[in-house]
Amino acid sequence: MTDYTTIDFSELVAISGDEEVVTRSLVKDVRLASGRTIALITLDNGRDHTRPNTLGPVTLLELDGVLEAQRTRAASGEIDGVAITGKPFILAAGADLSKVGDIPSREVATKLAQLGHHVFGKLEDLGVPTFVFINGLALGGGLEIGLNANYRTVDASAPAIALPEVFLGLIPGWGGAYLLPNLIGIENALNVVISNPLKNNRMLKAQDALAYGIADVMFPAANFLEDSLRWADGVLGGTVTVQRKNVPGKVERTIKWPLAISTARKMLESKIGTVAKSPYAALDLLEAARSGTKAQGFEREDRALSELIVGDQFQASMYAFDLVQKRAKRPAGAPDKQLARRVTKVGIIGAGLMASQFALLFLRRLQVPVVITDLDQGHVDAGVARIHGEIDTLRGKGRISPDESNRLKALLSGTTDKADFADCDWVIEAVFEEVGVKQSVFAEVEQYVSEQAVLATNTSSLSVEEIGAKLAHPERLVGFHFFNPVAVMPLLEVVRTPQTDDETLATAFATAAKLKKSAILTADAPGFIVNRLLAKVMGEAAHALDAGTPLLTVERAFAPIGLPMTPFQLIDLVGWKVAAHVQDTMVGKFPDRFFASENLHRLAGLDSVVEKDKGGKVTGFTKQAQKVLVTGDSPLSEDEILRRVEDGLASEIKLMLDEGVVSAAQDIDLGLILGAGWPFQDGGATPYLDRVGASERAFGDTFHHPPIRGVQA
């Protein structure tokens, strides 16, 4: 077994350099009511709540020294217990990953894993009982501090408790993968370690942590520390007995454990394929945690974590994470937010399904009056009833209160008279995707609204400038392209025409932020960002099918990219008519680069096109679809299809950058991650295309200098 005390960790400190924001371990002795003494260690980086405690090499080594000092004090009888908590609202946000990308080798990466085990592992055998008081945010290594201790309390107001490592291309490598399943059972551990990170990094609340058995007891925020110390005193004195109902017994280990692992493996293969490494590495560790010693479990974590740290997927995941956490919050090219106008009332042209989604989103996020309109009162009434129904559903699920439900309904109105839009500051259309129709509805509304009111179009591929060609004030028109389902998808493409003024654009970005969407600025180019590139992907799939390639061969060809859906699964979701329309738009603009498939139009007229299994995977065409397909006799191999897709995407993205559709490759990647579910382990499209050589093949260079890849690549 590894003797962590013999390892020299100085190389990690050198890599961290002076840039680490050190979280100090501040010790204070607390005299308990019984007369016993607890050494209370408070983790505090000296910053406010916007900069959480993190755990870098210097931080860990300082904590190591403090724990060793407590061991000496415990041996002399000076203290009766040790407890760790954090600065207000925060225990720790996990490892400091800012310099992990600079780790030069797997050997050094292994030391990072070993350092966490070396320090946290001491909490089990300091000579006195150890406690961790989870007083707020506890992520990754922050939670693993608690898992290594003997006992845990949690603040009822703690907003986020999680092991999110799989989301970042890693595994819980400081004890979490071994300790958690042996504390709360394998099924609960699978949820925390794998399922939640893959569900957009879902976090646990304090109540969840208590129910799972991660925490032994929960106390209200008002007196959390005092209550935790009083409870710890009871544990030390034997008046408090800790019962852990979820600790796995013999039956779970022998029967339920392997069955849960097998089920989880099949789920992963069905949902995400086999490209992503970290979920399967975590699954293997959880499987192995069924037996063996803690020391063996820690060594397995050392090996797995070090392998992932130096791999391509972690580097790409960190690039993607940085885009989502930073660039998405400061959109490139957005005007000064001080230019934004207030939005006090919203008008929505249309009362159909998309318009209803818009209305509900604007009502909930902006809390301002919203008026919808349509051609006749019947459509308007149906739209209002649909929105009321959605509000009732939210109330029924407990997501909004009865008072808020009533307030939202009161803010909504419907009309057939466009004069009711007169006092709207923001008007967005949700009508048929045809230029003439959109021009007509905007021309009608413009007669009534003020010259400062913003007009927004949700077009997915039409020219925004052309839509505004007949407006008296085209400078107040902006593209505001949502992705479906509107409430769920985080991306908004904000489209600027040559006429759009800065005030309109600033208002669009400010409104997007209030809607809690991530906005990316794009030029008024066909397909904008996401649909242009998805049209490329779907076009290559259609081309392969038309050539005579079997459907499932086409689907399998895309597997190495790791996309959340196969091409025909995606087409079936967005709709065959929509796919055919987007294809026509792109082919009309770029006939030499986009593929026109008549089969898409043939299939678009059918009620049912593909058959799927229970997991939603496409298994074949329906008999109805097979009858209308017209295919050739020159099928492509999976490798040929993948090469065409990769090279086509690299070429198209390079053209988009040259044309100034977006300001940088980062915006392409951010758009695909948020709007198309492009996997984090790819880093979006451009790092992936660099790594597989498509960028070099397409234009003789790479998008990133140097390419984003691991040290083993």
C-alpha cells in the first residue's frame, strides 16, 4: 500500500506558484458545555462569498500541518475532538483546478491525487473523533473532507452539495468514489457521483444530503455552529447515538450492488455512448468499492484520477467549463449595458405553442405584463388557456406559490387588436417561418408601438435584415433566437443586422440575462451559428443515406464525436419539416457547400418516419418511410462518413470566422455546447476538430494555438 508520508509534494507547490488563492486553516479551541474541548478548524481564503474556498497544494499542505498538530494535542489529552467548517456560507468548492492544466506528466498528476488522500485520510485516525460541519457550499474535494471524517452535520440552508467531477471529465479522487457508496449505499452513490453530474451538474440540497445519509444531522442556519458543537459534545459523551440506515449490508453488497452497476452501465451506454471516459472510470471505481480496504480504494482513485488529468477529455472539459462559466456571462461584442432600455411590457405576436412558451418565460422572469395576439379570438383564447394551464402545472408541482400563480395570470392578456401593443417596450414574433409573414406582422405592429420599442424575431434561419426591410425603423429590429424547449435550453442567439443600433442590442442582451439565458452575438448570416453547423451534420447524414448507406451505419458513424443524439434522432426531434426547411435555406445560400436531399422532403410529409427503442434510439425506418425513400447504390463506410463530417465542419467554421459571423472560435463552441448539447469532453467542436486532424486537413492550421489536448496525446 502507498505510504503517503514518503512522497515529496513540492513539485505541486511549484506548479501552483504564487497564483494560488490560499485557503487558510484557522484553529480555535472551543470549550463545550460538558467541559470537553474541540479544536475547530475554519477554512477561510480571506475573500468574500464570490470567491469560494478552494483546495490547492499550498492549502492542503497547510491543512496537513494543522491536522498533525491536532494529533499531537490529542495524544496529550489537550483536546477531545477536531471539527472542520468553512467561512460564512461556504465549506469549500473543491480542488483548485486553475493550474491543473500545467501538470507535465502522469507521475505529477498522481501526486495531486495522493496529496488529497494523504491530508484528508488523517481525519479517520487523529486519535480523537473528527467532525465536519457542512455550513454551506460543499463541492468535490469540499464534500470529500466531510466523507473522510467520522461525523458530519449540515446547515439546512446549504444550497449546493455535490461530487461534480464527472461533469468536468474527472472522478471523485480524494476518497469520494470509495467512501460514499460504503456510507450511503450503491444506488444513492450512483446518483451523486454519475447521474447528477450528467444531468447538467445537478446539486443536492441540505435535505437531500441528510436523506441520503451523507450528513448525520441537519440544523437550522440561525444557530448552525452552536447546534453542531452541542451535538458533537453529545457524540463525544455518548448521549447522542448516530444511526446510519443507508450503510450497505451483506445483502446489498452481494446482490443489489452488482445489479445496480450493471443497470447503470447499460444506462450510460444508452444515454451517452462510450466515448466519455470519466463516467465509466467512476463506475468502475464504484463497482470496486464493494470490497477491499480503504487503502486499496484510495490507490484505485490515485490511478484513475491521474490518468484522466493528463488526458484530452479533461483539458477539453476545462476549456468548455471556462466558456460556460465566464464567456457566457460576459458576451463578446455586447454593447455597454448602460445603453439598455427598460422593458416594462412585452407583446408576443402569435398564440401557438412557441408563443405560449415565450409568454410563460417572460412572465416568470421579467414579472411584467405580457399580451399575446393572433388572427382571431379563438386562437387567442386557446393560447391564454394553454399558458394558464402551464402556470397551474407549475403550481401543482410546488414550483410556484398560489400567490405567484395568481399574479402571473393577472399579468397575462390576449387581444386581436394590435393597438393593445401601444405601450409595449418589447415585441417578439412567433409566427410561421416565412419572410413575407414576418414582414407583414411587424409592419402592422410598428404602426402602434413607440419608436424606441424593440422588435425581436425568433427566426431560426431567415435573414433578419430582410425581415426588417419594410420597417420604418429597422434599427430597432434584432434577432432573438431561442432553442426548443424554450424553458430548458440555455442558449439565445442575438442577431445584429447592419442597421441594428447599440441601444436595441444592449436591450436584447439585458433582456436575455433577465430571462436567465446565455446570449451569443452573431452576424445576420444564414443559419446563424448552431443551425448552420447542425445543417452541415444533418446534411452529411442525408447525403450518406441518399448514397445507399444503411440507416444504422449512418447513425453509428457519428459515435466518436459523442453527440447526445444521433443525426436522425435529432432530425426526428426537431421535426422533418423543420429540417427540410433549414436544409433548403442553407442550400439556397451556399449550394456548393450544403447538400440538398429530396428524401428529407419525402419523409417530411409522413406521419411517422423512424422507429425507436425504449431508450429513444433509432432502430430503423417505418414501413411508410421505406416506401418513399429513393437511395443509390454507393454506400459509404462509417469512417468515410465521419471524415466528411469532421472536415466539413472544420471548413464551415473557418469560413464563419473569416466572415465575422462570431468574434472567435470560443463563441462557436459555446453555442454548440449550450444550443446543441455538444459534449464537454470534446470542448465543443473546434478543440475536437483540432485533435482529430480535421482542421489541418481542411485549412492547414488549427483553431487553437496550441491545440487543447492532454499531455499524453
